[in-house]
Amino acid sequence: MKRMFVFAVLSVVALAGACGSSGSSSKQSTAIAPVLVNGQLPHFDQPQTLKVLTHDSFAVTQSVLDEFEAATNIKVELVPSGDAVAMTNAAILTAGNPVADVIFGFDENLLGSVLRNDLLQAYRPERLVGVDPVYVVDSSGMATPIDHGDVCVNFDRGAFAKDGVPVPTTFDGLTQPVVKNDLVVEDPSTSTPGLAFMLATIAKFGGGNDTSANASWLSYWKQLKSNGVRIVDSWETAYYGSFSGGSGKGDRPLVVSYASSPPAEVSDTTLPVDQSPTGVLTDTCYRQTEFAGILRGARDPRAAAAFIEFMLGDSFQADVPGQMYVYPVVKGTALPDTFAKYTAPVAMPLTLPYAEVAANRDRWIAQWSALFR
């Protein structure tokens, strides 16, 4: 029943996208003018409330939000809306009449849907000059990069040490009988880490242009299915409910998470890196960048633009690693010692071109879903 509901949501979103694309006259014809005053955030004469649509994993220190309110006279109200896929779907269904002013947490793999469905209005932040250009993938000025990370398989060191089983190091290692029934993966139709892992298999094994059930990457998923992979709806369900390592309460020692997840599990920072409770299979990593944007129909686009600028400011960027366990995008931002020490470095993460994902994502998800019905 759950998977039928997911497909119903996707069908509604597709319809909403078709309707939105036909109403191109609703698009904002001019971008929002810069809001900084001599490089500083503007102060609004009247108190305002700014609603920010987020995924459930969004976290920021309250004192950082208080700093924004003190500077601007704008109070931030967060609107958590499930995983980033669910959040984006919800925003599409209310395009032009949004429940919030700013959206945060869609990645480059959802960016095509966001732009195609006319969700945003353009604002190019002045503080974008401090962002590493590699993360600025949207030339339209709609989506502003805020953080980045790498989606990878994590493992429970204690479980593997107890069982005396070698930790798999590659994609192929995850299909071996020695780790049968050990892996939990998020559904790519409902979860951005799950989507990233699916894309990683396409980047690794190829066959993205093959529309059949025998595509090379799908052959790999057939092996995972035969080896007892568990599919769940979200990262929270996978990590906290099924994973056996760290904060997890489950029985599976392998989970799709992030290269930067291990620091969250370290309480004793004198531990050597190779003795942290969880580790990362770096050969399975796929690069992910998260964006923010101003929703079309926002009550006060200038207030929304001020928050976008704030998210690229020193306080918010420095808060990102310790709160969301991902990397800031502004060059030169200092990392917390624990984060820097225990995050697995990923020299060559897997990637696919943004345009290729935008053109094929729905078909790839449909192919994958047909295998796991």
C-alpha cells in the first residue's frame, strides 16, 4: 500500500508540473534586487515572520537564528516537511501559492523538478562570491548552494569485529553472501540519500540510456535484492531504525548515509579514526549539494532574500557541520575539530551531470521501482 501511495504522489506531481509549465506567464520576469546594505543584512522597520520549508534533517543552532532576527527584525519559523523528496513534492503542489517563503534542502538531483515546475523566483546573493564555483550549478540564479556532502554506505565497526567478517569495501562487496541481509537502503522515490545511492550505481555500472529491465545498473540491484537488501522510506528510518551502529537501534550493520556521519557517533575525541563506532565505504560515495531558494509567491521576497544572504554568512556556514554533519560551501569556513577528524575524506566521489539526471530521473526511479514492487 505504501508504494502505491508513493506512485500516486509522483503522478500528482507530474500533473502539477504539466500544469505549471503551461502557465509560463506566472514566472517572475525580474529578479529580486540585492538586499545587503554596505555588505550588511537589512533591518526591517516592522517585525516580520519568515517561513522556511525544510526537510526533517535540517538543524541550526537557535542562537544563530536569533542573530538573524536581531539584525533584521525577522523571526524565522521552520516548516519541516519530511524528506527532501517529500518536501519538494509538497512545494510543487502549492507552486505560486506556497506555505512558506524560502525552501531549503533540495539537491541537484531534484533541481530539474524544482526549475521545471516554476517553484522559485530569481535572486543572486551578493555573498555567492565566497562560494566555491564547483557548487554553483544553476546559472538561472534560482537555486543557491548552501552545503554539500557525500552519500556513502556506512558500516558498524563493532558488528563486523564481533562476527569476524571483513568489511566490504566496494559495490561488489555488498552483493556477497557473507553480508546477506546486512544492508539497508532508502527508497529513491522518497529519499534523497536513496536517490543519490541509486544514481551512484548508474554512474558506476552504466546503462543509464537502457530503458529495459536488463540495464547494467539494474542488474546490480537484482544482486542486492537477492542478497537481502532492505528498502525503507527515509534516512531517519534507515539510520535510526534499521542500522545497528552508533545511534541506530536496528539489526543491519550496513546503511546508506553520509561520509560525514561518523563524527556524530564519537563521544570520546581521543579515539583513533579507525576506532570510531562507524566507518565509511568511500568507494560507494556520490556527491550531493543542497540548495535554498525563494518560493514564487513569497509574502516578502526581500525578507526571503535577506535569509538567503544570511545562510551564506559566517555564522550559518560555521554552524552547518556541527548541526547537519555536512560541509559548508563558502570557502575558508573553519570546520569543528571532531568533524574534520572523523569525516571520511572522499577524493573521487561519483557524479552524474545535472542535465542527465534531470532528463532521466523519473524513468530511472520507475525502472528501479518495477524491480522492488
